Amino acid sequence: MYILGLDVSTSITGITIIDATGDIIYCESIDTRNKNHFPTLFHKAERIKNVLEDLKREYDINHIFVEESLQSFRSGFSSAKTLSTLSKINGIVSYLAYSVFNLMPEYLSATSARKSCGISVPRGQKAKEVVLNFLLDSEPDFVIEYTRHGNPCPGTYDRADSVIIARAGLEYCKQKS
């Protein structure tokens, strides 16, 4: 059994495949920030579709889990336009995953996915950093690179989030059976 976890974003999308034991089989990010190469959502979606098609040739995916897009405003975070764009790309990528793998994606909120994996985010801390540190401490196969300034390279947090979505999906599958 292989589970595909997707952390869809307008700029970088994390993609993870895990097996039935939760081991990471594939974990990458797709960077679609370059406005010259990816001027529209459709160009970004086309790039993601190509990756999904490559993965279909290599892996027999049994379940797809997608991080639910943000549903509400929080001060200092996303604007209405950003939330709308995020919902659009999330829907497009969900449909592409469905059409490529012929599997209905299931959606998990980031909060419930973290909880399912035993991750709690203390008040005042950034969830993405807590998730990354959790994986670095508990997952020897999750390797990251750093910028020259010592920050995680772009795509690292997206990869980490897609691992958590995939693992939460595995827990969901175990509970259902």
C-alpha cells in the first residue's frame, strides 16, 4: 500500500509517498514560484500534473490525502485574494490527482493531521518550524539542506507538511479498517 500526501500551495507544493509502515518512499517539492515559467495557475498545475504522472508510472498509489486549504482569515496572514487563489489551486491539483490515479482525494486539516502524528504546537511557536523539528528529531530519512544563511531551503516546510499529511492519512486508513 502506498499513500500520497500533498501540501498544495500557490508557490511550492510538497509531495510525499509513504508505504503501509509509514516509511518515506518519495519526498520532494515542486517549486512553481518563477513567474516566467509559471505565469498562471494553469502553468503551475501542468507542472504538478507532470510530476503526478511520473509518480503513477513508478508507484501503485492506493490513497491520496490533501491538506485542506485555509478556510478563514487570521490577522497578519492571508488576504481574501490569497485564500481564493489557494482554494483554486487546491481544487485543480485535487482534480488532477483524481484524474491521474483514479482515486478520490481525501482532505485533512493541518491541525488534525499534526495531532494525529502526535505533534502539538505550543502557543507562540510557528507550526511549520515545530513540524520540521519533529521530523528532524524522529525521522532519519527526512534530510534537509540549508541556505548559506542557515535557513531551511525553499520547499523544506512544504515537504515536511506533506509527510505529516501522508502519515495522518495512514492513521486514518488504519482507523477505518
